[in-house]
Amino acid sequence: MGRPAGSVNKDKPFREAIRLEMGLAADDKPCEAPKGSLRWIARQLLERAGAETAAAKEIGDRLDGKPAQAIVGGDDDDPAINMIHRIERVIVRTPNQDG
């Protein structure tokens, strides 16, 4: 069973801090959290996100989750391809030695 709509996710405190600070920043309100707190750090990250790609990526990863890692393949020396093996079952009938 999932969480009720509108409930706060206690398992992801930094994500929640980013969301709270995003709302305050959108209303042009300053961060009132103490220096060094998660909310203060979240605000610092939000302020840097406009100019720094790494900060914007971090916010995206926190809010949306990290993108799935791509499966690479196709080259002859690619380990992902070379790990595929052929399995074959062969039934062999031996000649009857009694005649």
C-alpha cells in the first residue's frame, strides 16, 4: 500500500529540503534555515544550479532519481557480448556391443 497523497517522505530528507527551498525561492523568500542545515545546503545548491551543470544535475537526480544505466554492446571485444555462450544438448546413441 502506498503513501497517502500529500504525505511527506521521511526517507528522503534532502529531497524534501530541496522541495521546501524551491517553493520559498519561487516566492522570492530568503532561506531562514540555520547555516549548515540540510535546508541551507539545499538553498545553496538551488542558487548554484543556474550556473553550474553539476548542481542542476544533482537536483534532477534528487527529485527525479538517477537515470538508468545504458547497456552497451555490439563491439567484438565488448564484455557484455562476449559473456553470451551457446548451450547445446546432444543425445548420442552408442552402438550395441552385444550384437
